[in-house]
Amino acid sequence: MSSVRRLPPLRSMAVICALGSSVLLMTGCTNADTARSSVAEAAQTTPATNTASPTDTDTGTATATSTGSASPSASASMTDDQAERKALVPQAKVTWDKAADTAVKEVPDSKLVDLELKRTSAEATASTGSPSPSTPNPAPSQGAPEWEAKVATSDGTVHRIDIDAVSGKVFRTQAEDQDTDDKQQLADLLKKATQTPEQAVKAATDKVKGTVTHVELDENDDQKAIWSVDVVSTDSWDKTTLEVDAASGDVLNQHVDRD
């Protein structure tokens, strides 16, 4: 007799199906919970991107964030003229007043009319010219600091005196080539200038602190005799030019050259 496989009752089949569905449902819920947990953890560990400035937790104020390149250095932001002043001015060991005193001693009965700190040129070191210069001391090397001075006698005759700004020695003197009108104009200007260059510089440096690099007797647009004084700031290396009344000593005008 052949055996016959008996099928399970329908009720048992229903129970089995129900159990299978429960297992699938629990598995799905577990997977969903796991996914939600992973998302939450990712949200906690991944920093949020925010374009607004962050807030200082101690002060409650917004703090700036650096997103660009670093700011350029002070030297990189200097103009060519500022950089040149920074390189030249500290090299000069002789102050303007020492140079002025040296210059007027070279020519009897003379007065200072111009004095400027500059670099020694090839022309300044030459021993020839018209009128012929004298060279009492060796000239500094080209590019070295020098004081180029001009002094004048009461009749307006001008002599140029070149002074080594490191040693203080005169290395070149020369009479200027002038015509009669030039001499008379300067002679008249000298009569108007009752203020000395020392007094003019004091008036200028009382207004602006720094190193004096140029002093010149001149006339302004109103045909008034003035002392023009350049003062260089050793903080910013800007140059301020001040006009000082050569008769009263009042500061008439000042201009800052930041170039």
C-alpha cells in the first residue's frame, strides 16, 4: 500500500503565515530603526555649513572668520617713495643741522638757502665741471647718502657743497653758474628771510614729528618768502612738506605726501 503525504490543516497554515509576516515586519522595523540611528549619528558628527559668522560662546558676539588669503605685509603695501625713504633716512648719521653748519663754514659770510638728503650721484663724485669743483675729501660711493647743500652770500652768489651724510666730511664744492637776475632775485629773498633755517625747522617739527630731510628758502604763490621744510615720519615713512613764513615764523601750509 502506498503512503500518502498528509497536508497540514488550513489553520496551521494560517498560523505559519502569520508568524512569517511578523518576522518580516520585525526585520523591516529593525532596519528602519538602524537607518534612522545612522542618520542621527551622521548629523551629530558632521559639522554644519553656515555662511554666517560664528558666535563667541563666551561673549555672545559674532566673530569674523578668515576665508581669504592673509593680508599683505606692511612692506608689501609701501609705495616706491616710502620704501626709498625707509632705506635712505636711517643711513644718514649726520643730521640736517650738522650738515648746514658744515656747509656755511665752507663759504665765508654765507647763509644756507637749500639742503637736501639724497643719494650720491655719479655727477656729484666727478672732479670736473663748469665752474670747476674742488674735492677736499674722497667722495662716497655712488648711491651712498649725502647732503647736497647750497649757500649764498648777500649778493646772491651761490655755492654748492656736497657733504657725506655718514662721515660729515665735505667731498665737493662748486660755484653755481648764475646770471645777474638770478643773483638779484636771491639777494632780495635773503633780505626778506629774517627767520633762520633753525627757527623754521623748529616751527615745522613742533607741528609734525619726524626726521628733517629738506630745507629750502623759496617763494610761495603769494610771492612771500618762505622756508619749505620736509619732515619724514619714521613710523609710516610719509613725507610732510610745511611752508613756514620766513619773516614771521608762522606755519602757513602743510601737505602730506603718501606716495
